[in-house]
Amino acid sequence: MEVQGRIKVIGETQTFGSNGFRKRELVVTTEEQYPQHIMVEFVQDKTDLLNNYQVGQQVKVNINLRGREWTNPQGEVKYFNSIQGWRIEAVQSEAAPADMPPVVPAAAFEPATDLNTEEHDDLPF
């Protein structure tokens, strides 16, 4: 599964417990009729994937949905979901690539005025 949109927030890496569990949160705002702010967690070595990205950048994030069951001290069972990212890549904008020449409107060209209609050419068509 994937989420695509613009980066709204990149959190700092958080470390938990004595085992050094690491987590980093990313919020992506989708670009649809009703934009959604989707929080995606990156854990352990995947937290480093976010180092090369900035707020405002268009990205596509590959995700896994995670769910778990937890029983509280009163014996009630609760369920929790999380969205876990495992890959992120920049999405190119719709603008023309920088190496393409600009499009010049036809009106910018003037017709040639120095044509000699008497000149013979040897083209076969």
C-alpha cells in the first residue's frame, strides 16, 4: 500500500526503553478533494530514510498497516492500529523537466520575406 502527498511534518527520532527502540513520525497531507493528514511511523533503521526529505516536498510512502490487541488491567480488550512506513521516494512535480527547452508560441516567429520564388530547387517533391 502507499500514501502520496506533501510532507507536512517530519518529527525527530525518539528512542524508547533500554533496548534502544527508535521511532520517527512523518505527516503527509494528501492532495484530493478532502485532504487527509496521515501520520506514518518509521521504526528502527527506517528512521534514517527521512533524513533526505523536507517539509513541503511531494512524496510517495510505501506503508504497512499494523494492528495489535491489548488487554488493560481491568481485563478489557482494546485494539490499536498504526501505519508503518518502509520506503519513501520523492515524486516529481508536473512541471516540465529543466533540461527541456521552453515552448515558444508560433506567434513569436515572423514569416520569411526574402524568398525568391524564381529560384529552382532540385528536391523531388
